[in-house]
Amino acid sequence: MLAQSRSSGAPRAHPQRGPFRPGQLIPARARLETRALAQAFRLFDALVMATLCVIAASLTPRTTSQLSAVVPFALSAAVLLLALYCLNAYAFTHRETLARHLLRVTAAIGASALIGTTLPLVMDSSWRLEGETLWVLLAAPSVLLGLHAAWWTIIARGRSQGRLTPNVVVVGATANAQHLVEAAMRTGEINILGIFDDRLERAPNEVLGVPVLGDTSALIDHRIMPYVDRVVIAVTSTAETRVQALVSKLEVLPNPLSLFIDVGRDADRDAAVSRIADAAIAELSGAKIDARKAFVKRLQDLVVTLAGLVVAAPVMAIVAVTVRLDSPGPIFFRQRRHGFNNEEILVWKFRSMRHDMTDTALRLQVSADDDRVTRVGKFIRKTSLDELPQLFNVLRGEMSIVGPRPHAIGMKTGDVESAKLVAQYAHRHRMKPGVTGWAAIKGSRGPVDTPELVRERVALDVDYIERQSFWLDLYIIVMTIPCLLGDRSTVR
């Protein structure tokens, strides 16, 4: 049964953290996928086994034929890797102990050893294992068991730190929500951080220990949302009008939105939890998550950033000195801006304004001939050299080389907060902010001081998020410098 509900819809205080709350909340951008890590482990195992096979074959006495020296080792390694896969040695299920995991690995080693000892005798009766070859083959099981003990430890530690288990919040303190919480407790594949309900006056204080944190209006601006990977609506799917109203209200969120459909059986509920963890449940809104594409983008960011820092280091040193000599104050300007999933990040720039006139909240955007901008500041803003320190934000994983430009929190267009002018404004936070972006090379640079400019910027950012690819990012990176140098009119 659900806990007794309150009659008041007032905000609630929740000292309890709930049964799923990890010791430390990790931003959604820093979350890793167990499946992606397991694929990396599998590839590493294959490389190690291939290396051991080459070493063993090279040490085999040349009294045997070349074919009989290589084939047994190669086939044994192939059988080993296939057995590891078939025995789910890369599943790393939540409740599996280290001993049970190593038992799977040992079984795979046994299957491989059987092939490795019988096949050579069939191929060549004179074949013998001796000397260094024997020692290499005897060492292989220990190496593999050691690797898998390390893999299991990495996965277990990642889960305990909150880096591998997706965080979700549930909308609807319903019986469906209770079934979802029960399934999550059984499987351990997701962390349910809290529950929100559009009918708060009827909602309980908690569902099986998971606190009800407020209504759906509170959800939109709640401080927990940057740590949330997915919002799951647990309202009965047959209540179509209520579901549609919730989707319409919550689609402004940058977080992916899904619907949990309860079919009444524990096995199906557990499978639904697995689909939520793998981001393969019925999508209602939000950017589609592609772990491979995200990995490629992060790799591209690191390569471009490290190369950029090497090339730009002398320029950055000169800019730092001139900023310091031009006007009193610090070299760097730091400002809180919105990142992925509305996370607050501290963005670094070279200071281009007088220190005593700096507007950290960006309530007043820069205008032409702004007397707050220093002499050096005018030059580095015009050439975008003031943005170079953001390469360190990219290294930290807070930003990307290409993405929507990060706007200051509470930035205003006229007397109105910019985020209030466009219903889809938060959609631009469905991807990490970028040092450059699609909007930048399409002419939407500098201040957005009219509602029309805000709408144009958001439209270009959302268009980029929907089309993002490695090649589009590469095109934007290549086009950034000529676009900046060819634009003398934009205020920056």
C-alpha cells in the first residue's frame, strides 16, 4: 500500500535520502554505461589473449609444422573468448559476487584448455608442450582471472560512486510507481532519486522510502535535475488525457522523458527497468542517447583540445600578460552558466571588462562601444581570444568543442529573462555547451538582446542537436575561424 497522503499541497521537507540515493551525486554528463565499459573490457581481453598466442606460437619448437604451431593457440583463444561471451562473463549483473563471476571465467578457461590440449595431438602426434611455451600457457589463466577481478572491481566501484547506475525521477506517486520502485530494488539497475506528482494534494509523503519531492512545477526547476538521466512517467497509460498533459508540460525539460507501462508481472517489470537503464524504453521527448556517438564526440573533443592547447599556449600567455597590464584585476573571468541537463558549470574566459564593472550575472548584455570593456578586451572579444580558456572546461568534460554556446544563468533580454521567451529554451541543454557551434557559424553570435534573436539562437541550437555527427562537428570546427575573421559587424 502507498503511504498515507497529505491534504496540503505545500512544499515538503525531506530529510531522508531514500533507498537509492548514492553517497555522491554525479552529474549526468559524467555518467558511464556499464555496457560500453564491458565492450572495452572484452576488446582488451581479446588483445591480451592474441598477444599471448603470438608469444606461445613463437616459442614453439620448429620441429612441428608452422600451421600446427599457430592453429591450436589461435583456436583456443577464440574458444575462450566465445565461452566468456556465452557464459555472460561481460554481463556484470548488479548482484553477482566476485567469486561467482570468476567461476564463469574459470569455466570458459576449462573449455579453452580442452580444445588447446586435444587439437594439437589430432593435427600432429609429435606435438609437445615444453619449455617457455608451457609457462606462457600456464600463465594465461592467471592473467585472465586477474583481469576479470579488476573489471569486476571497476564496475562495483563505479556503481557505488554513482557513475554507472542511471539516476531517474518518477512522475506520479501511483501504484505503477510502487511497482517500478519494487523492480528497481530487485534489479539494482537504476537509482530512483525521487517522485513528483501533478496531484500533490493526493500524493503520499513517500513510496517505499522514495521521497515525494513536490509537484511537476517543482520538478522543472528542481536542483536535483542536473543529476537525473531520465524522467519516467508512471501514471497509468490508459489515462491518456493526464499523460498527454504531463508530456506537454514536461517536454520543456532537457532530460529524456519516458513512459513506464506496467503489464502486471515481476519479470516484465524487471525487463522494463533494464530498458530504462539501457535507454531503450518508449521515448516521449528528449535527445536520443547514443553511447557510441557520445564516445566519438568526447574523443574528438580531447584530440582537438589537446592539439589546440599546444598551438594556442604562446597566444594565451601573451593575452594573459596584456590583460594583466591593461587594467587592474584578475586575468580570468569566471561565470556560472548552464551546461548539460541545466547543470551549473563555471565557465572560464580571459577578463575583457573592467573588474569593478563586471556583470557576472550578465543581466546587461554587451553593446557596441560598451565602456565596461577594456582596450585589450575589445581586441580579444573581437577575435574571440577571450574564449580560449574554455578549452580547460572541455578537458574537464563540462563543455564540448562544438555545441550550443553556454548562456549565463538568469541572462536577460531587455527586462525579461531570456529563458522565458522560448518554450523550448532548455532543449539547447540536451547536449554539452560548446566553445563554438552551429549557431556561431550561421551568424548568431554575440548578444541576444531581442526576442527574435533569442528564438533564432534556440532554433539553430536545437537544429544542431538533432543533426549532430562527427562530420558536422568537423565542418563547424573548420568553418569557425573564417566565419569569425569575416564578421566585423557583430558585437562580441
